[in-house]
Amino acid sequence: MSESEKQNLNVLLIVGDDTVANYSDYVSRLITSLSNDTYSSRVVSTGDSATDFISRMDVESIKYPLIKTVIFKKYSYTKLADFVAKSKPDIIHALSNSDLRVTKKLASQFDIPYVVNYFKKPTVLSRFEVFGNNCQCVFAGNSRIKKKLENICRDSKNKIKRFEYCTFVDDKIACFDNEARLASIAVVHPMESIREFQAFFGALRHLGIDGYEFMVALIGQGNQDMACRKLVQNMGLSHLVSIVGDVKPLRKFIAGADIFLQPWPSKEFDSSVFEAIAAGLAIAVPDCDGDVLNKGDCLCFDHKDELSLYGVLKELLDNKDKARAMARRGQEHFRDQSSDSNMLEALRRVYFDAIDSYAKLPQKSF
């Protein structure tokens, strides 16, 4: 793109229900950042929740499909294509891999590049799912997803980048801000495997035996929900652990806790740790790979080792001043990295590189 063209970047965002459910603050900040004198954005919402969310924002948008029936499929896409033709986007950004089918179709029809956020666990089929002819960048949710994608998609590994999450950072620190209140631990993890909670529950039992007083809110859902509840009961933890299921918006709920703990490494991108950092909680995670926090801004443990989990929680409960100082450092580090201006500048570079790279490809023959 020429310098004059770069002053008028037009981005088409594709937003689905899963994106709004899990990353609504990121979506609203992105749309706001792309709505100024230099950039413009239009939005395609691919679900009812996304449509309702986008309708409250000052942005031009269309719902797709308009009517969820097979007989109206062609009509819905025709209306969508008309919207895109009038919008004349320079690039498409799919905010979730679940919207890749319509993204690929639009990019191919209008001969424009696309970039996509990829947050789930990659499989051998990911290279066919993600990398269409028009794909110029994939934002991997975390370093684990990025590494896996690079191994699967070796021919396109130069197009895979780390996703930069952006959210509002609170001014106050939630961690132990009220000494009269019982210490609380927020745990966010899908209930898909009992094994992923056993060491954690064992650590909680030992803390209870040692006389520590606290409460735990276990947030998540999955096919092992009832088995988790039974395990909590069998281990005598019912007075300490409350399983609250899926909570939206997550930020408001966890902001009332002191400690955030992830009991097992997440297979997919998980925004909950970002929201916990931004709210000012002390963070305990199974690995510190530099994705979110520096090692000095959180405590790490071996997720398979009950004593390791016990030691980390004991340290946070025993040293509340240290926990607050750690939460403050985490907030400051995240605030420096996750500003709207930083996010927009990083995206701007990717968008322009994608457009320029696509322009250098051999032209299609129609």
C-alpha cells in the first residue's frame, strides 16, 4: 500500500458468539480503536449474542446469516456480499477460527487477504482449516498453540504470530484489599477431566487440615461436572469449595477474589488469567512461559504435584503483603503491554504487512 492509502485502512471484522462470550472487552476496544480518522471498520456478526452486542456499538454492521434456515442461505450470503462490496475492505480479520468458512469465502470472492485469531488446540487438520490462499497471518492464542501450529504448518510458520490480548486494567488491587474478609481463591478451568483437579483438591485438603481459612470458587463446566462435585464431597471439601459453573461476565465475578489459580495448563487460549491480572489478583499458574507474566509477577507450580500446589497457596496465604506486591507488579506489567495504542500499532503493522504481501502474490486469472 502507498503511504496515502495507509492513512485510510478499512478493516472488516467478523465476530461470533464465542468471541463475544469470552472476550467482549477485547472486541469493544478493538472496534473503538479502529474507528477514527485514520482507520475504519465494519462488522459481520455471526450469531445472536454477537449481533446484540455489536448493535450497542457505534459501528456499521450486518448479521450473517440473516435467517438460520437452509432455504435462506443463498439470500443471506447475497446480502452479506452486497454489504462487503459497499464497504470495500482492505483486509478481513476473523476474531475466531469458528468463522473461518465465511471468512475464506469472502476473501476469495473479493480477492483480499485475511488474518485470523486461532484460540483452540491445533490438530493435523488445522493447516487445511486455517491457511486458505488468502490467509496472511494467524494470531495464535498462546505460545503453546503457536508452537503446535508451527509444527503442523511448517510451510506457513512465518505467518504465525502471538496474539496480544487487550483489556481494561483496574486502578485498585483486588488482592487482600479487605483484611476482615475471608481469603478467597478463584479457579477457572473446564471440567473435562477429574485428573486435572486431583492435585489441587489434595492441596486444599492439606491446607484445611493445617487450619487455613479460605473459600474457593470453581468456575467452569464440562462433561465431568457431576464427577467433580462428587470428588469435592468425598474429599470433605464441601465447606471450602463452591462449584459455580460458567459465569459471564467473568471479570466482575473474579474481581471479588484475592488469588487466581489455574490448576492445569490450558489446551486453548484462556482470557481468564488476563482478566485476573487486570483486576489485581495474585496469580498462581502451572507454567510461566512469558505469555502473560514475568516470573516475578506470579508464582508457578508443578500441576501434577500436590505438595507444589500446597506450597504456592500456603505462601500466598501466609504473606499477604507479598501477594499484593506481586499483584501490583502484574498489573503494571500488563498495563504497559495491553494499552489500546500498543494493540492498534501491533495490528497496524500486521494488517499492512498482510496487504503488501498479498499484493505481491501472482494475480488470479478470472
